[in-house]
Amino acid sequence: MIIKESLHFIYEKEDYLWRRFKISRKHAHHGLEGIYATSKWLQTSIFKEVVRDLTCYLSDEPINFPGELAIDDGDTFEPVIYINIMSVTENFQNKEYLIDLKKNRTTCFEYAAFVLLHEIGHYIHALIGGSGQSKKERLFDYFDRGEYHYDRFIETMKNGDTYEEKKRYRNIPHEKAADNFARQYIDLICDR
């Protein structure tokens, strides 16, 4: 797994991050450690061959999604996981882990590790369950098969940020499977 960074804000002073983004610098750095520890674990785990050609693009732009599996489909096929440490930290501070991790207490380290493992879960499930000869075909098939459920969620969504909507989103089959994957391996990273 290759990690590419585009970090501009999390190294600013604590009061700047809090004033501008309502983000704790300590939490952001702790979450960053969780991402690095997860990446290191993945490269020595049973998944090391699967994640070898995966790129993790780590940024701190102030956007509202913590993680996403995508396909950079330019001249060469490249699966990419985007992780936004600012959004991970904000979600941690807003106690999203109550819904995602199903825990009453956790650390930003563990929550960030969960977010990355969740995206890895999507990748693994796509490679195992997607139809096609190549990784690219299997990933596209996986995305296509999930589209119906995501579209249905979006059609009925009002704001997307209520507790009920977040719980409903977590019950989309692809999301539920990726959450289960992440919960299955999170202790191996956090118990190190």
C-alpha cells in the first residue's frame, strides 16, 4: 500500500484548528497515527498481496467525507482509498463511533483505523464478490450492484445528518459488510 499525503492544516497551531475548523489537533494527530498503524498492519497481514497495488491518498482538506474507495481510471487502472483526517477527526469528536463502531467509548486512533479498514473492507468484498476477470471489472461490478441501495437511500434522505438517517445508511448492505470487516480486524491493530 502506498500512502500519498496532502496535509496542509493539521500541523497548524491548536487554536487555529479549533477556531477555524472546530478540530482538536491532538485528536487529528492521534487519528493520523491510527491510519499509519493500520497501513503498516495491512502490509504484514494476510491481506498484504491484495493491498500491494492500493494507494491511500491522505488529505486534510475541510470536506465532509472521512473515507472513500474510488477508481482512478486514467491510462492505468489504480484503486484509491481517500481518507480525510479532518473529517475523521470531526466525526470522532461528534461521536459517530456510536453508530459506526457500535462502541460507547473509543480513541481517535481506533476510529481512524476503523475508517481505513472499512474502505479496505469494500475493496476486499469487491474483489471477492464482484463479477469479472480483472480487478477493475470486479470493482466496477461491486459498485454497480450497490448503486440501487445508495440511490434509494439518497431518494429518501432529508439532510443526511440525523441519527436515523446515519443508522439507515449504515444498514445499506455494502456499508454493513464493510463495517463488519472493519470491526473484525480492528482489535489486531489497536492491541499492538
